[in-house]
Amino acid sequence: MSKLVIVGTVAFDAIETPFGKTDKILGGAATYIGLSAAQFQVNSSIVSIVGGDFPQKHLNLLSNKNIDISGIEIVEDGKTFFWSGKYHNDMNSRDTLVTELNTLADFNPVVPENYKDAEVVMLGNLHPLVQQSVLDQMTTKPKMVILDTMNFWMDCALDDLHNVIKNVDVITINDEEARQLTGEYSLVVAARKIHTMGPKYVVIKKGEHGALLFYNEHAFYAPALPLEEVFDPTGAGDTFAGGFAGYIAKTGDTSFENMKNAVIYGSTLASFCVEKFGTQRMENLSSDEVQKRLMQFKQLTQFEIQLT
């Protein structure tokens, strides 16, 4: 089984949706990615930074999921990254109310020695220079590097983003970001243009409308599961990425056919994430629940088309 390095934020969130609001709760891209990848029992390590205000119980939660936390730097006299947001009624758009970088402003990631030979690297949404610095620390070339990014870095660090994109195998972005990165409205054309930037595989997330996987001239589409209740979309994209990366790390298979399975697992895990606020649903998710929902996914998407 492959080792998985996860770089990203471990943070506090305060969230308001049409269904309620929270005070400061556990959040951050690396947290969601790690909890999702933990479903595959892989050897994973989170590389991040927190302040002295970060509760030990949250670190224990990650450790208990078999996640190596030695790469999480604790700045005792610092404060943990904090984000607060309010979702609109459609649950697809949101307003950022507060962003406090705190310790993240001076984050210099350090990959643990025993993970510098990891086969899979998941670069969560951070400054492209931070993402690249993780790749520079790897002693052997990873079998697969997956990158997540957002429009903010396209606005303020586009050259750095292009440089790190050259060095990754998979990029996961949403449809709006794919269009901004390429200047193309058609997602098929956008994916083709992103291929020329470096990544072999392009995953375009479409929220409640599923995800698209592109490889050369091949494409695969996975719908999102129709859910009765969506309480909080925060972290759904990161949970998808964690499921994708965790499945690849578990199987060690980077073929297009196996990528399809990775997309399905990512979509399935993301469907759990949105059912409660923050990480609550992912903290106690059982493998039986995942298998049951995978069967729902299979029944939803598979049938024999009768050709006339």
C-alpha cells in the first residue's frame, strides 16, 4: 500500500447556512482530505501548521484515524487559520465573512523524513509556492501528484500556479476555475488546454452536478448522488479529493480505468460530508455506510442501453 502525503490547511471554520450556524469548529482542506482518505486505511501524513489555540482533541482525532501528524507544526504563541462564511439559499454560492491567515501567513511546510518517498502526494489548496516546496522535498518522484487550487491563486499568483501545474499528474478544480484558468467556456476545450499545461488527468468538479474526468481524448462523468438533505457544502471538494487520492494510494493503480473508480469513491464520500456541519459526518463514518452508498451509486448509474 502506498504512502500518501497531504499538504493543506488545518483550521477553524465558522459556518452559516439556511439550516443553521456554528461557532468555531474544526475545518481546513487537509483535515477534510485526511478524514476522507482514512476510509482506505492508507498510511497518510498531514503537512500543515496550527497555533497554540488548536485543541489536542482535534489532533487526537486525526491520529486515531491512522494519520501521521508529525508534519503539523504547532506555533505555541500563534493562532490557527480561521475562515468564516455564509451560504446563500441555493447552497452553491457563499460570502466569505472573515479570513484570518494567522500562522498560515508564515507557513514553510516540512515533510516528515519517512514520507519523503511517498508514492502519492495530495497538494491541497494553498499558495502555489508552498505546494511546489513540498514537491521539492520529495526524495523520489511520486507515482502520482494531485493538485487542488482555486480562483484566488489565479488572480494573485498565476505564474507560480503555472509553474507548479507543470509538475503534477492530476488537477482538480471546479468548472468556474477551469474556465478562468483557460479562458474557455467549454469544459471539454478547457480540459484539453489544461492538458497542455502539464497534467495528464483533469478533474472538473461541478458540485451538486457531479464531476468530469478527462484524459487525452477520453472523458468520464460521475453524477452527484441526489440527497434528501444538504446542511453544509464546506469541505465537499476537499473530501472528494481525499477520496480520490486515498483510493489511488490504496490501489497503486494510476490507469484511466482506475481513475474512474477514484472519481466514484470521491463523489460518494463527498455526499456524506454535506450531511452535517463541518467534519462531523466524516469523523464517525463507517465503511459499511460507504459500501451501502456505493451500491446506491451503482444502481443510480448502471444499466444496459437497449440498442434498436
